[in-house]
Amino acid sequence: MALLKRKIWQEHRQFQEKWTVDYFFVEDNGNATCLICREKVAVLKKYNLERHYATKHAEHYSKYQGDEREKTASQLRKLLVFQQNLSLKRKKESEAAVLASYAVSEMIAKAGKPYKDGEFIKACMVKVSEIVCPEHMNIFSNISLSANTVAERIAELANDIDQQLGEKGKAFSAYSVALAVSADVGDNAPLAIFVRGVNDNFDITEELLSLGTVHGCTTPNDIFCHLSDVIERAGLPWHALAGITTDGVPAMTDEDNGLVAQVQRKVREENGERPVALHALISQQQILCCKCARFEKVMSVVVKCVNYIRSRGSQHHQFRALLDDIESNYGDLQHLNEVRWFSRGTVLNRFFELRTTVQRFMGEINLTVAEFEDARWVMDLAFLVDITHELNILNLKLQYPGQTVTAMFDCVRAFTTKLKLWECQLSQNNFAHFPACKSLLGKLHSDMQFCGTEYALVLKLLLDEFDRRFADFSRHRDALQMFADPFSVDVETAPSHLQMELIDLQCNTALKNAFKEAQGDIAPFHRQIKPSFPQLCKSFQRTLCMFGSTYMYDKLFSTLNLNKSKQRTRLTDSHLSAILKVSTAESLKPNINRLSELKRCQFSGKR
């Protein structure tokens, strides 16, 4: 039987120091490197080194003998180390330049700046380095920040977030999607799809899944096809879909052919549990309050006065000068932004505080506003100021990031309870919780006084509208309460498949104490009970993955309006989507170190 030939690595050859002087070789990363020509010899064998030296260098270097030969070898070694260090330094500088390019591009996306600002930033960095550290100016000059490069970098950062989200999605035990539509300066209708998923360890991931543009009159079938493509591209299983949140328009909620109905049928086909459909709590209640009663006439006058003063330079300057003369607490009127609904409350409050000054100023420029003399109109203004202030407080609570759907439901439930209290108090002319209205009592230049009964009817209309819009939450109230406090739930009202586990949980004193000690962060408690209560944990995961805040919507559309402005209307959908994914990412951050390493590998491959 023939013996197998031994492999080179099995010979365990070692470099001998005397070869440096004899043949001008040194060991470098397991290979023998010639100090003269920099060639490498893979096999550490005396014959190979001797043959290389004899055939290529002996003619010129054999004259060096003894101490002179050792000195020559030492000098050649120092030269090799110097060149290697110089090459390593240049490599590090190149790597740093690529890394800086990604980092600056990410900052540009988050700040909503145009791509071409990268060149301006680079010019600033080069100028600073020229003054502060001129010896390093070339390093800054090598950072690529052209408009095309910045656009490419941001797209790669967005793709990296998508890849991370895809990996996270594989571990989702349950997830929900939310769809939101807004309008941009190009009269398009961006359709944003968010995902909120929970894994077995009760870790939450909430991110923008996709941003597309709805062109023309889009049917529920079109939206469903788009949603299906997005979910399947992300690799999310339909059977794990626990909820869908929409804006409540008929195209979304129609019981037969709406988007929600199609999604529920799809999940049922995939043998999944029926997903919960909820109304998106995008905070537009101020607009609702104006439209549910007679207050449109109040807003129209306020907007007319504010726009007249602020849109004309001379009048605006005179008005601010007037405020300075009377030493007002306010320096100007607030400008109304219909997209930013919080501005409605601040505009009304500022206008109410400055109403006498506005009336005086409008009279001085011979533009009389009759409503200022109408006591009923002033009362309506005061009531609208108070109710929008309360709605703003609610909106801030709904926008708090990271909260659960149960916390959101508690906020809405508390506000509806307040509406009932205010309705009862106003019917008795009690304005204890309406400071603007209270400030007018006895001060109107008329015999007319506040009639609280009329405003109580307005609150009744608003309460009915809240009940209608948030009826979905009321239908799932038991499940939400079970998640919020499983120890106080009546077992008889719980679903039958959860009753046995719920009894065991409620009778476990140690777990009950652990739940009390959680103090709001109940994720550790859920992880603790998971092995013994699988059905309850599955129910908790489905509730936890429901969207509990409007923060993602508000941040996305604010960022969208910042980026796609009148100066950037030509921004493509793909570029806009990449910018928004990078700038609105919360739990996921792009791995710029990995991306820069891949970019260097690509450059090496091209060479």
C-alpha cells in the first residue's frame, strides 16, 4: 500500500534566524520575505531560500561579509518595517476616510440636509484641518462626500437597517403592522407601513417597514397587494400577524372588501389567529373638535387675522413694535401649520391672550374685525382655547415613545372620563377646569354671559366621536386589562384556553410579588413566567406587539415634510424612503463599520 504524501503544514517547518544574514530573508506572517526584492517564499525550506538568493541577488550582495553583511541585513530589515508601517498607516487612513464618509452621510440623513451639503461639509473640514493640523489635511481631502456618494451611502445604510430588521423578523413570535397616509408638497400620498414585533424573550422591535407612494385613487385591493409584497419581502409569516392599525377610512375598514377584511382572510388562510383591527390614534382631535360644532367660524377669523399680520412685512413689523411698546409677555403671534396639529392649540392660546392687542392693531390699519365685538364669538374662542389645550395634553401622552397599547388605551379612557365630568360641570355653569372661559366671567362688554349648557352639548358630541373612533379598543378591553394586570382579572370572563393558566398564575404568590415589583417594566416578569404559562405568554406577546404610541407616525411625517420641501420636490421615492429609514430608526442602527469593511473589500476585488 502506497504511503500518502505528507502535507506541508504537517512538516512544522520553522524559520531560522541565521537565514536573515545568510540569504537576506525574514519571516512575515508565516512566509519568508526577501529583504531585497520583497518576494515571498511560502515553504520555509533552506533550499528554496538559498536558490532564490543565488539566482537573483548573490551577484550584488555576496561581497558583503562578516559584520558588514549583518549591518546590511539590519538596514534592509529596518527599511522593510518602515515601508510596512507606512503602508499600514495609509491603509488605516483610507479605512478611516470610508468610515467617516458613512458617518457624515448618516448625519446628513438625520438632519434632513440635501445630498450636496456633503461637499460643503468636506470643504469646511479641509479648511479647519488646514489651520489646525495642516499635516493631516490630505486625510480630510480623501473623504468622499459628493452628492452621488452621499446618496449611495444613505441607501446602503437603509439597506443595512432592512437586513437587520429581516433578521429580527425571523425571531418574531407575534407582530403588528400599522398603515398611515399623509400628504407632501408634491400632492402625493406617501403610504407608510410600520412593524412592531415581539420575540420569545419579549424584546420589542418597532421600525418603519416600507414607504411607498399612493398614486391616484388607490383601491383596498391595491393597498393589500402592496402590503402583501412588503410583508413577504421582509420574510414575516402571515400566521404571526396579531394586529393591524389603520386610519379608519372606509377603504381600510369596510367589513367585506376593506383592507382589514382582506388581511384577516389572508391570516385565516395561513391558519393564524384573527388579527385585531385598531384605529390609528394619529392626533387630529383638535380638527375634530372644530368640525363637530360651530367653531369653524372661530378658527377662520383667527387664521385670517394671523395670516394677514404675519404675511405682510410692514404690518408684521408694526405689530411686533406695538407689543414691545405695551411690554407684552409675548413677542409675536404664532403661525398656524395645518400639518403640525399641535400648532392649533398654541396659536389659539396666543391669539386669545393677545386678542385686545390684535383688535387695537387691526383698528389702527382700518381693518375692522366685527367678531371682536361679538360676545358669543369671544366665548367660543375661550372655550376652544381650553378644550384644545386639553387635547394637546392628550396628544403628548399618546406620542410618548415606547409605551404599550394598554397605556394608550388608559390615556384615551381617562380623557373620555374627563369629558363626562366636564360635560356635567358645564351643564351647571361650573368652569373650574376651563381657565380661559373662567377669565371672561363678568368681563364681557355685554349682558350676555356664558351658557355652560351649550358647551356641554359640544362635549357630548366630542365624547360620542371618541367612542366611535375608539370602539375597537373597547371591544378588546378585557384582553388589554389582562395584559396590564393579570392578577385582578375575573377568570370567568377570560377565554377558556387561558383560564387554567390564569388560575395558576393568580394563586402564585411569588409571581404576584414579582409583578408588583416590576413597576411598569413587566418584560422581566413575562420572561419569568414563560416556561410555565405558554398560552398566557402567547396572549401577552400578541398584546405587547400592538402599537402603543403615535410617536413613529408623527416623527416620520415631520421628517418627511422636512426633507421633501419645496426646494427638494424632485427627491425620488427610493431616496426619500432611504432617508426616512435612517433618520427615524429607533431600535436599529446601521452598522457603518461593517459597511465600510464591505466597501474596502469591493475596492480590493476590483483591483
